[in-house]
Amino acid sequence: MPTCEQCHRRLDTATRGRPRRYCSRACQAQAYRRRVAERQVEAAPADERTLSVERIVAAAVALADDDGVDSVSMRRVAARLDAGVMSLYRYVPGRDDLVDLMVDTLFARAALPEPGPDGWRARLELSARYEWSIYAEHPWVASLVASTTRPPIAPHLMAYTDWRMRAVAGETADFPTLISVAILVSTFLQGAALTLAQENRATRDTGLDRRQWLARRRPAIDAAVRAHHLPMIARFGADSYAASEPEAVFEFGLARMLDGIAALLGGPATR
């Protein structure tokens, strides 16, 4: 059975004409870019000859840290590396694959320890803090992984789910429950971390951090409170501001989530 020369999927045998070489135009285009890149290698400047997947991913991560993940394109990454854009396709088939590699690389750097601490609660908490540290350093990652149905194809991200399921496996034999617990932890973290990404983007776009933005918007906030019956909002002060910071929301939500899982598993609700 013939297969696609790019992705190696099986091809239907052609009844007439020349045999097919690719399963789709996308694969044909990727193969073309790869051939062009390979022909350019010998003629490329010395710095392009030192390209590697690792260098390309590192440049893409740095670009996302500086300008947001939406700014990441093969062309801009090539410019950061002072390389021709076609030379990148020799190492990475396209942007989607590059994004997968970016996520996988960051989760690989924060690989969870084996076997981890004793007790399911300590393990889930440890895994949550490891993942949160990724989002705190690279806020844009949360917007990429905040999907349980179509996440990036990143083995080291998948390893977090596997690790969490094993952490709880001794507490229940119900496999769907293990899946639900692992997904619950991930979705809570990713949802809480989206505020980090939004704040990072807003600061970059406006040049104002959250405190500066609130100071400028204070007259409008006060007017809204006066115009509507909002007694609780009217009590907001410095302590309320601190409680609404992403880090405080993470700490509060993590403890409450673990308490809920403990109730589900039939254990003590608190430490």
C-alpha cells in the first residue's frame, strides 16, 4: 500500500494517471518547503548551518515572552535567528508544530519528580505548583493549553495528566474518576493562569500595570458604585485588591479544590 511521502499516511491507489505521492496539498506544500530548505543549506551563511530544533524553539519562546504568542511566526523567528525563513522548515514543518514544541519544551524543563512525595494530596499540590510556575514565567502558555479536548501534542504536558492520575490511583479504582481529577486540576490552573496572560497582554498594549490602570479608572469605578447599589464593591480596599491578585486566587482555589477532591475520595477535607 503506497504512503504519503510527507506524513506517511496510506494512500488510495490511483486508477488512472500518475501514482499519488501526497495525501493532501498541505503535505505537498510542506514537502516542497523542505526540499527548498535542503537545497539552500550548502549555500547558507555559517549561522544558518548551526540551526537546530532547540535553537528555533528557544527563539520562539523568547519571542512569545517579549511580544506574546500571537507574534510567533516562522518569519519572525527566522528574523530573530538572522536566518532565512525557508531554512527553518528543514527542522520544523510549520507554526503549529513549532507551538507544540514550545509547550513541550517548557513542560519538559519542569518535569515532575518520580515518585514524588507521599500522599495523593501532596502530589497533586506539588504538580499544581510546578505547572503554575510555568504560567508565572511564561503567561502565554495558558492560552495554548487551556483546552482539554484539543491540547497541544506535547508529550511532557501529557505526562502531567498521567502523573496526576497515578497520584490518585491508590484512592479509587474508577478510571473515569482518575481522568476527571487530573482534568479538574489542569483546568483550574489554566483558568486561573489566563488572568496572568491577559494582564501581561494588557500591560504590553497600554504601558500600564494593574495598579496604574486602576488608579486611572478610579473615578469611573467610584461613579459606577454610586450609581448602582453595590455595597460589597464599595468596601473594596487594599486587602480586597490583594485577594484578587492571580497568585492569591491560585492559592485560595488550590486549597479549596484539594478539599473537594478529598471529599470525593472519602478522605479528610483539610490537611
